[in-house]
Amino acid sequence: MGYRDLFPDELAARVEKAVELLADCTVCAQYCHVNRLEGEKGFCRGGRLAAVSSWGPHFGEEEVLVGRHGSGTIFFAHCNLACRFCQNCDISQYGEGSELTARELAGAMLELQDMGCHNINLVSPSHYVPQILEALYIAAGDGLTLPLVYNTGGYDALHTLRLLDGIVDIYMPDIKFGDDEIGERYTRAAGYFTVAKQAVKEMHRQVGDLVVDERGMAVRGLLVRHLVMPGDLARTGAVMKFLAEEISPNTFVNIMDQYYPAHEARRYPELSRRITREEFRRAVEIARECGLRRIYS
């Protein structure tokens, strides 16, 4: 894996640069400018240590990540988005989890490897990149060799992503909205689509289109998720057009149909229902019309 090639010296340098970002926090695209090294907390409510809800083999991810033994997911608590419809709100919005030291987080990674998982799947990592890199340095020294999956909501800072160049093997952004105004309304993330587009371009520059091995397992590349929402609130056409024209027609795209009114969604009439079969069918059709060739649904 890439981080093995960077260990120890270059990986140590990346750790140092990432931790420096916490002093005037610009780790994610919220740019809160709080001193997390001194216990101050910003939008994400994450502190100096990473808070983790759980970790273990997960079999509900895409087949290219799951294989026979599961994707080794680590669910981070808190989030740099505040999605009104969040389906993991206990973790992301209410912070269900416990803080782990770098050594403890490294131990979780190694435990997942010992369980036979095919990868380390970092779920909602954007606000904890420095802590992840600290743990990765320890885990790499102790024998971690699995591919890293960066499973993000897409609101990532470019300078932070550049610190991950050569470290992350598989980027898996969830592009939630194809419109800045709508994105901010439902996630409290200013310029959401603009930021996500820049981030995904950087991700693709680093790892390219998704590559799978002879077992059908992802080993490197970009995998994009997009949740279809009622009334086309997600602006699916804009997302698919961006991927096909500005990233690659060979982008692996998972168009998801599991929206339901979670968290605060029922406060918003437009969010308070599930999608119809026709809405989902049309979303997949739009992706094909845009010229995307690798659609997973």
C-alpha cells in the first residue's frame, strides 16, 4: 500500500504537518480556526483525540469492498456536516462514541486486519485526518498492509487531501447535492457542491478510476456515492454531468435508493417521504444519459 512506501520518514512528515492544522483548525472545509490542541471545538465538535463509535467487519458496503470477509469499517463520531436527514445521527450529530488515543486507534486498524477484512474503511474521516495519520504511522510500524478507504461526505479541504496523496488507496466520496444553495440549506456547509467538486477532482488526480483485482476487490481508485432524494432535491443530473464530463466517464458510481426521513427530515415537508421507484429509475437513467459507464445500483 502507498503508506508503506512512505513509511517512516515521509509519513512522519505528513503526520507533523497534519497535526499543525489543529492549532488553528483548517482540517476540513468548515475552516473553524479553533485551537483543537488546546481543547477548543468547532463545527464538528471533534477534539484533540479522534472519537470512534465502533469498528468491525461490515458487509453492507459495495461488493468491491466487502468480498468474503467484509470491509473493515471504523465509524468516527461527530461530523463536519449537519445533514438534516442524517441516517447515522446518533453517531454524527449526537457524538455517540469514545475518544481513542493514536495507539488505540492503530490497534483497531490492526484488529480489523487480523479479522481478515479486505481494507480499512474510514467512515466520516474529514475532521480527524491528523489523528488518523498519527494512528496509521503506528499501525504501519506494527505491520498494517491493508488498503485505506477514505469514506467521506465530500466536504474536504484541498490542502488536507494533498497530505493524503500516496496514503489513501480508495477515495469514496458521497456527493450529496449538485447545488450549492440547496446543499447549504440541508447540510450547513457553505458552497457544498463547489467544495465537493474540487475535492473529487483532487481525489481522482491522486488515484484515478477504480481498479479491481482478479477477485473483484477494489485496490485503488475513486468510487462515488450519490443518494437519490425526493423531488430531485439532490440535483442528480448536475452531479452525474460533473462526474462524466469533469472526472471520467469510467467513474464508478453507486446510485443509492435507501433515503428515508431520518433525524430532522420530518420538519421539512420536502424531505418527509421516501423516494418513489420512478424517481430512482430516472436517476439511473440520467447517469446513463450523461455517459457514465460504471453504474452500481
